[in-house]
Amino acid sequence: YKVRAFHHAVEGYKIADLLKANGTGAAEWADWGGFKMESLDSVKANLAITDAMGARAMIHSDSADGAQRLNQEVAKAMYAGRAAGINITEDQAIRWLTINPAWALDLDDRIGSIEVGKNADVVLWSGNPFSIYTKAEKVWIDGAMLFDRSDPAEKWRTDFELGVVREK
């Protein structure tokens, strides 16, 4: 077997050249660091540095809450990279969330990109997927629509989206 990616690679940027040379990716958090000894040298530009060094970077979360907002986690990492002087494009960053994790799981022949013959797992966003104001408008899994924000059954009553209560 082949190790396709290291997970929890909080200091992956330190070995990005080795990752690239061995065709191994790194699943990294956007901004976790300093929470235990092996993460003391973590930097917020970790994903961007790993990507810029030519290794396959991907976003990581251990949290169900964080997993719901991986697009925002990627945005944090992208902007941290830019702040560090690394010209990370949105096209590069979206790969941290799509094709790169699919590749790590050896599923990139079925998921991770929009191509003929692949599963039709797609999110239609209301705007830039890296904005905290953007919402998922529609979600398809295997080509079947599973969520449609315009469907009356999916309507939410909100108090400026601070205390969301589902209408019945």
C-alpha cells in the first residue's frame, strides 16, 4: 500500500519538499497550532506553503462543526498564505477542498471534480464560496438534489441569522 496523505500535518510546511518528492499529500488545519508539543511551530500559512512547494495540500477538520464550514477554513488558509506573500489563487484553494482530498482517498476517479462520468456531487453557492456571507443554495449528491434553499419546506425563520429556528 502507499501512504497518500499525512493527516494532522500541523507542521507539514517543514517537509513539503519531501511530500512532493514522494507523491504524498498533507491534510492540514487552517489555523490550529500551539495546542501540543508537535504543533508549536505551526503557521497559519501552512496549507499555502505546502501547496506552493508543490505538495498536494488539503483542508482537515476533526470537528463536525468545522466540517460544515470547510469552505471558510480554506478561505482563512488562503488569506493567511496571501498575507505571507504567497500568491494563492481561488482555483488553487478550491482544490484543497475538492480534488486533493478525493485523491488522498483514492476516489478522484469518482469525486472531487466536475467531469463526465463522475458522481454529480455539487454545491451551488449564492456567491463566492470563500465568503462567510455565501450560502449553499442547492446541493446534489449522485445527481439527486438533496437540498434546495428555494423550496418552501427548507425555509428558515431567522433573527438576522443570529438565532435560527426552523419553521414547521
